[in-house]
Amino acid sequence: MSVDNIQKQAEVQAIIDQLELKILKHVQQTIFKEREDLMQELKMVIVEKAYKMLDEEPPGFFEFIEREIFKKEVII
């Protein structure tokens, strides 16, 4: 395992740890039998999205500006 992968795993685990209480709070609204499954599903989605975000390069200044202008044109 590379240092980069270990660092990403640590970052993803930190994200999950930060969201743990919020997940538990919202899972309480489901029936008891399905809580564990729902928690696993939520954590799986968080892990997938976190890795996707960590792998993306942040946009450059001009790329960001173009996206923002395009967003405003599409809304109007």
C-alpha cells in the first residue's frame, strides 16, 4: 500500500467518524431491523463519494470561472 492510499484511507475514516453521530441520529427513524443495513449503505456511499472527491483535481482559476459563468447562463 502506498503512502497516498494510506493517507486517503485516514481522511475517509475521519469523514466517517465526523458523520457517525449524524448517521446514528437519522438511522433511529427507521425500523430496528433495518438500521444496521442502512448504516452500512450510508457509510458505503460516503466512502465512494469521498474517494471520488479525493481523486479529483481542483479546477484551475479560469476553469472555475468558466463553470460558474456557464452555470449562471444555464439557470437564466
